[in-house]
Amino acid sequence: MFKHIAAIMIAIALVITGCKKTTITPKLFVTIQNEILDSDMQQATKESIVKKYGITLQQYEEYEKQVESDPQLKAEVGKERLNIMKK
């Protein structure tokens, strides 16, 4: 009985940690965007790039729309882009 409960608890923990959603930051967005721009720009390539960072292509594209429409967020992304270029 104890083994069954332990197995269920482990399974639940794995499901919860697997569902953890990564928050996109301006720095992460710029990093991903640079990789995408350096790629062949194919849908499958884009999906594999964003997956490396724990997000979906849809999440990335939604954030990209936010950046385009929010002047403050656009400024933050611009600052991160400059910081990355300085390195």
C-alpha cells in the first residue's frame, strides 16, 4: 500500500514540475530572437529553438506582439539587445 501511495505522489510531482511555465523576459526574448534570425527561419527550426528555452512558439509569438504594442516593453527589449551587443 505504501509503495502505491509513494508512486502516485512521485507521478503527481512529475506532472506538476512538467507543467511549469517559463516566463519570457526581455533578455530571453532577445536571445531567442537572435537564434531564430540566425536560423533558416523554418517553422520546425523555430519550434526547436524555443523548445530549448522551455516555451512554445505560440508563447514566443504572443510576447513578440506584446513587444510591438507596448512602448515600455519595447524599450526594455532594446536595452537588452544593446547589452548583448556590447558583450
